[in-house]
Amino acid sequence: MSQIFDALNFHPTTFILMTINILVVLFVLNKLFYKPVGRMLEERQRHINEQLDQAAQSNLNARLNEIRYSEELSNARYQAKKLVNEADDIGEDLKRQIINEAKTKANVIIAKAEDEIVAERLRAEREIQNEVSKLAIEAAKKILGKEIDPAEHQNLIQELLKEAGRL
């Protein structure tokens, strides 16, 4: 074995010193480089995980807000449609009320006009009767050539009116 070690130029002292040297370098690298880098990587991973959790929470909140806003929008549309329908109903009721009031007023005007027509017709009939009676008296005066007293005058008027009513 010694020949193999001599052929390989292997010296046990050098080997032990190199091993100690490698261990010291590993220890120093571990203290100065691997642990700080490991902590930094762990911190970075934790920060990334927190950001992913926050993003997931924000996404969930956004979806919940979207659902809430969608419901509120749907409710607002329903309320608006309800208000429009109520306004239409009120408009129709008002229209019917105005039409009924107009018909009532028209009926009152027609009734007044009919009453005025009847009163005018009665007044005209009385005027005609008075004129006919005056004409009849005048005609009777001319025919008879004398004055008629008021009682006789009234009798003649009544007879003429009866005859005129038969015509």
C-alpha cells in the first residue's frame, strides 16, 4: 500500500492538513455565506408566501365585492323598475281621474244647458202665448168693435190656448 501511496504522491500529514483546511473553509463559508444566504432565502420565501396569501385574500375580497355589487346593481334595477311601474300606475290612475272629472263636468254643463233650454222654451212659449192673446184680443176688438173686460179677456185667452194646444 505504501507503494500505491508513493505512486499517488500521497502523504498522510498533507491529507490531514488539507482535510482540516477544507473543514475550516466549510465552517467559515457556513458561518459567513451559507447561513446568511439560507436565512435570506427563507425570508424571501416567507415574503413570497405572504404576498401570495395577500393576493389570494385580495382576489377573494374582489370576488366577494363583485358578487355584492352585482346583487346591489340587481336590487337597484329591481327598485328602478318597481318605481317606473308605480309611476305608470299613478299616471294611469290620474288619467282615469281626470277623464272622470271631465265627464262629470261635461254632464253638469249638459244638464245646465238642458235646463236653460227648457227654461228658454217655456219663456218663449209664454211670450208666444202673450203675443197670440194680444193679437187675438186685437182681432176680436176689430171684429166685435168693442172693448172686452178683463174676465172675458181671460176666458178668450184660455180658449185660444186650448185650441192652439190641439194644433
